[in-house]
Amino acid sequence: MHSVNIAPTMTKRRSTPKTDPLVFHIIPSLRMGGAERLAVELCARLPEHGFRTKLLAMYDAGALWQEVRDRNLRWAQLLPTVRGSRLELFRQLRTRIFAEPGRAPQIVHTHLFGADFWSVLAKRWQRIGSQFTAWDVDMPKFMSTAHNIDHDDSFVRRRARRWANHQMDQVIPITKAVETYVQSDLGVPKDQLHLIPNGVDLDRLPIREPRRRSSTPTLIIVGRLELQKGHETLLRALANVHPPWLLQVVGSGSQERTLKELAESLGIVSRIRFLGIRHDIGSLLACADLFLFPSHWEGMGLALMEAMAVGVPSLASDLPSIAEYAPKSMRVKAGDVEAWTKAIRHALKSYDERTALAASLTTKIRKRYGIDRMVEDYVEVYRRFLG
């Protein structure tokens, strides 16, 4: 049902029903990523704080679809595939956001570029249309969580991202590094920003018992198989690390075939297991000897934070966002194959020291970055929005 109607004789504002406020979380898909996990967790946990929620996936459902169903969340998929009509996507968003009272959200919370852009476009169109009709509808508050530092944006995409962020009532960066990026690169005013770090679901993550290194150390990397995540750097570095060792690669993405071919050309394919998408990340981390996170850029690095919450000895790229919570002794120059080779060798040789460091960081991460604290921070922002 379209929300803009023509009444020729008088202007009328719709009344908002007296019920718990409704929050829409809009995201391109339900693939297994940090932004997607955040949206799902907020939809699942906000009802405890007096909010109704609905999750809108713009395109194909993805790996989190079954979890959304298992947790009995309200959700909808707007288009069957990413190749669907953008006009239909726009129509669907506008119809759902500006629905009749009781179905219309009071807050529209978007995640990632596609959701930001198309939701804001619907907002702008609605404002323009209201100038030529006799009906005035309540405009929900629009907010976006900035999940990443988007170094791979084209010029056009960067301009579109900048425009969309400027139309938001609030932008939520997840680290100080992302906050700096949103201010300096996207030009969003500081008073429009409110930093809320992503939270880790501690109930899903066991605490790893300190132990001696395995005779064949199990190394693990968790993340999308995309250029950003630095898998190529890691494989080239491991080619110079003497066996025995075994690398578990968790995740899927466009680089999977390329990485398998690279592992074969480097002569290490027999020591690598591509596990695809897994839902038992906590168990895999608890059994690992060393977690590796060689990203070229990151907004926060939720997979690394989960590994630290479990207590796995870890190495990660020396990035501003990661430096906010990971000590220098854990950090390695991003993209530097030789530096990663040396760091992995040293970590395996000084394993007891690395295990002690990991155990000391576990308490810190669990105290500061628990998911309940994150949800409470979002609830505070929502309530301020609603007065």
C-alpha cells in the first residue's frame, strides 16, 4: 500500500499507534559478515528493550537465513537476486518504510552501501512527493552504521556514499578509525556521529584452555574470501614457513578459486583446508593454535575480536582500527609477505609467551566488547531519537 494519498480539501497527519516503536534494519543480504551479524543480533535483542524489529534483506538471503528463521525474527527479502530491478527495489523500500500506521517504522537503520543509498533515495523521494499532496506522513529517523573503511570505492560510489551519509540523522562508526574516515573522507559532521563498537556474542564463544602447541600446529583464518582480507599475503608467507602446520580457511567469496590455484602453485595446497562457511566458529577457534588476520583494511575486525575473546594466540595486520584493541606485539605490517613469515615463525617458536598474552587479553575483550553492552548503547541512541 502506498503511503502518499491525495485529499483535496484538507491536510491531515496520520497518528502513530500507541505500541512499541518499530525499527527496520535494512541490509543488502544475509551473508556471513560482521555487518550482517550485527543487524541480526540487534533484531533479536531489541525486543527485550521495548522495540519491535523487522529485518529487510534487499537481495538473496545468504548463509544467515536459517539462523534468522531459527530465532523467529520478522524478516523479508525484497528481490530474489542481486540482478533484480532497481526500480522494483526502490518501490518496495518506499512502500514498506512509508506504510500505514502500525506497519511503518519509527527508525530506519541501514547497513552497508546499498542499503544506505536506496533507503535514503526513498526518503528524499517521499519528501519531494509530500510537497505536492495534501497528506503529511510521519518521517522516521534514518541512521546508518558505518562498518568499514572503504578503500576500494570508485569515484562514483564514493560520491554516492558521501551523499547518502549526509542524509542520515545519525551515523554510527564502529571504531575511532572509522569515525575519522567518515568525517574526513565522507565529510559527515562530528555532531552527526556517535561511536558504538561492535559487540561479540560471548555465549557462542568458549574460553580456550591454555595448552602446549600441537605437534602439527593448526592455523586458522576466518573471513570473506575477498582481496580486502589478505589471504594471498598469508599463503605466500606460509610458503616459507617450514612444516608441519595446517591452515584452516573459513569463509567463501569471489577469490576462492584464485586462492586454491595460488596454494597449488606455491606447493602448500596439501596443508590447507578450505572449509567454506561454518556455523561452529567458536569450536574451531578453541581447537586452533594460532589465528591469522592479514587484512589490508578493516573497520574493526570482528573475526579477530572473536578469536581474542576465545583466547587464541593471534597475529593481525597493523591497522588503525585494530590498534584500538590489539597490542603492538600482535600486529604485523599489512601486505608484507616477509614480515608475516617472520611473525608466524616467531609465534610458533615462542608459543607459551603467545598463549599467556592471549589469555590476558581475553578478559579485556569480554569486558569491553560484549554484545549486551553494544545493544544497550544502540537502545540509548534509539530512545534519544524518539524523545
